[in-house]
Amino acid sequence: MAALKDVAIIGYAQARNERRAQATEVQFLFPVINEALEMSKIPRREIGFTCAGSCDYLSGQTFAFVMNLEAVGAWPPISESHVEMDGAWALYEAWVRLQHEDIDTALVFGSGKSSPGPPAEIFPLQMDPYTLTPLGLDPVSIAAIQGRALLDAGKVTERQMAEIAARSRRDAMKNPYAQVTGDFDVDELLAQPYIAAPLRMHDIPPISDGACAVVLATAEKAREVCERPAWIRGIDHRIEAHQPGMRDLTTSVSTRLAGDAAGARSAPIEVAELSATFTHQEPILCEALGLGDDVAINPSGGALAANPVMAVGLARIAEAAKQIVEGGHGRTVGHATSGMCLQQNLVCVLESD
Amino acid sequence: MTDTADTDTVQGDEPVTMMEYFMSLRYSDVVSPPVMRFRDALLEGRLIAQQCPICKLVYVPPKGYCPIDTIELDERNEIQLADRGTVTNFTVVTPVQYYGQKETEPFVRASILLDPPGGMLILQDVVDVPIDEVRPGMRVEAVWAPKDERDVDEIGNRSGSALDGSLRGFRPTGEPDTPADAFSDKVW
């Protein structure tokens, strides 16, 4: 919905994404949270509310989300909450919490260590337990079904998918947190074998260990501590049917609804950071949000350059905020997704003063 | 409808009301740098920890950070611990023979406050003494396994202060008990 009370992003930080971090999740969260707080200039003990997004299944550690609070500084006790979702939804909860007006700052973080476990075996467990989980339907296989549907519908070509991968990896060369970077030739990418047809390696996100933290403030506080806040002009999330066979995988109705509610189409967007974890999802999201060729898509390299599950969506919002705070842009959008094949989507529209 | 013999479908007597799905997930951790150093020290017969320079709390095994002061800790904050101390609290476990249980007789799990510079070890075995003589305040010392028998394979990021691959446990030293006042704020 459109923002009721003005809330701004005044600090952000990310971990350098790694295929297999030697540090534990708490250990690599430490510098990220410290850096975001430092940028915000809000003393740690003055933070009014803390909200985290993570998933214990990823690292296979019961109550890992409680341990993550050690990186926050939770003694003496603080007011905090957790969502078993990407940190972007933790940001949404914090934004709602700030609407109450009794506090003026919030710390949000998302973190995930995917490397200890087998993602292709873990992710089927989020499907329905009767017909899909026993099939072992993993994210790459079902994304391949989506990619095939998109190709069959004539909405994308394999060459366009490779071009998206090449652009993302090239842009990611400027992103110090990215994991998959470099200058790649589209023809050479297309000469690679399929992993799960029609997806090749470049169409698939890397497995990443990573984290992101964001500090929010209400208008008065943001103006007091920050020269150029990134204002949350609208934020909304929508969900579609859990069973992927019940929806048209070539479009994203929930992204369109969330985008419209957040005001994505009400004025031109300059930069979009989208959680398109597979190349073919980028055109779906661009269509749903009405983003034309004049919009810079994923200048950070996006989720194809680093995919820290549970942090990747929050990182998109942080990157969209960075485009305003550091990049001088006036209006950007950050997008997060959850579930298989873009089942649930969150859209956050940010603006400068 | 096509008229084909469907060999995969069997007509049941009743509707399906329940189904079983067995799963297992295998996770493998990389041991974090501070715990790696802890393991190396155990093989040498040493207990190490990290001490926060601000609050002076001692973390054993080392965590790599102090959650109270929210600062990162590293080798510069490493200290060597004493391998003797005081039982501050204990419980007697009477084992039930569930799958994986190796113990058959009642045994002790004690919290031990190590002598200065400090450090608390939890869930330690107390050996060479009848169970009914174990008490808070009892002075104990580590019984190290012979060097070539020490095994730190079980020590990872999640194992806490489970040291039984390196220590046989703690045994009484025979010294006079530590007065309760000296550790009553450190009972775990």
C-alpha cells in the first residue's frame, strides 16, 4: 500500500557473498549489522525495533535465528521479531511497526547460509507434502518448467536469457559483494550444455552464503541524521496459489498487484533491483511492473550474481536505496520473491526528497 | 477417457487418509576459524578461549565475537585457560536406552568454573569418584586422554564444550572445597 507515515532507509550493508563461508552465519552477520548501524549514525541502544529474516532449514541448525541475535546485541533485552522469510518481509514488518509512531528507528536484517545443506533436497520440503514434495521437485527443475512455458509462449528466447546473464555478470564486476562476475560472450554461453533444459548454468543463480542489513527511520529522525534518505513511497506484498500448476507461470499477477499498490507505475522508475533468480524471470517481472527499456535493471548484477537465500530480496531493496543515496537517482524499486516460480512477491518503491 | 490398462493404479478399499514420507537431510559444516584453533589447542593438551576486552567475559570455545559488547574477537583476544576448577552445579543422568545412547549406568554432567582467568565448561563428566560424593564447590582437574588418543572430530561450530574426545573428564583434586560465595553468581 502507499506509505501512511514517511519512513526512510538511512543505512545498509551487505556481506561479501561466498559459495562456502568458513565463518558461521552469526560471525558473518556481525560486520554487516555493525556497518549498517554505523552508516545510519543511530546508536545501537536507541534502535526501537529489530526484525530478522532467516530459515533454520538452510543451515540445518535448530533455533539458528535466535543465535543470529548475538550479532545484534540483545542484552539488555531488546524488542525484536523474526520472519521465516526473506529479510525483505522483515523490512515490511518493521515498516508496519514504525507506523505506530511510538518508536522512530528499526534495524532489519536477512541472512542465510545455504552451503551446509543440499538445496535441491531442502527446497522440495516447502511444497505441498502430498503431491509435490515426494516428487522431489527442486527449484531448478520447476524453474525449467517455467522457462519452457515462457519460451513456448514466445515471451523470451534462449539468446535473450543468455544476454540477461551476460549483462548481470558484467554489471556485477562493479559490485564488491557479488559472487559470479565477469565478461562473457553470449554465443559462448549458448554453446554450454543444459543443466535442466531449457536452463543452462548461466540461467541459474549461484548457491551463496550471505547477509544484508538495513536501518529504517521515521521522517523526523531520518532528517536529523541523514543528508539523503531513501524514502519508502510504497510497499506491498501479494501471494498466489501454492500449487504452481494452478497459475500461469508466464506472468506474475502478484507482482503486478503489489507493484500497483506500491505505486510502481504511478511515475517513471529509473532503476529496478529485481529478485529474478533465474534469467527468464526478469522479463516476467519487468512486464508485471511496467518497466520499459529505459529502466536500468539490476545494476548490482542482481540475484544471478549472488543469491543469498533469505537475504537476496532485502539486498535488492538495499541496492535500490543505494541508487538514491549514493547514485543520485530519484525513484527506484526493489523487489523480493518467495516460494517457487515467483509465487509471492514484495515491491518497495523508493524516492529521493 | 482412453481405454488402456493402467498398471500403476490399484483400486483401494478405502480413501487415502494418511501417507508416509520419509526424508533425511545431510548437512556438512565448515569448522569456523576460532573453533579450528580450539581444536588444534585440544590436540596439544591446552584449553583456549577468547576474552572480551570490554566486559572481560570468557568464551570457551571461542566464538569470534562478544554478543554483549557486539565486537568481533580474534587471536589477539585469545587466552589460555587453566585445566582445573570448581564444580558449580551438576546433574545425575540415569540413561534410558534410546537409539544412540552409549551410557548404561547413571553418570554426572557438571558445570565447571575454571580457575583464573576463568571460563565455564558445561556438561562435563566427573570421574574417579562415587556419584553421591559430587557436590558444588568440589575442586577438580582435567584428565586428558593420552596425546595419541585425542580425537577432535566431533568438535565443530555446534558442539559447545563437548570435550569427551580429548578429556576423560574431571577428577577431584582433594583440595578443600571452594566456598559457595565464590561462584554463586556463576551457577549454570
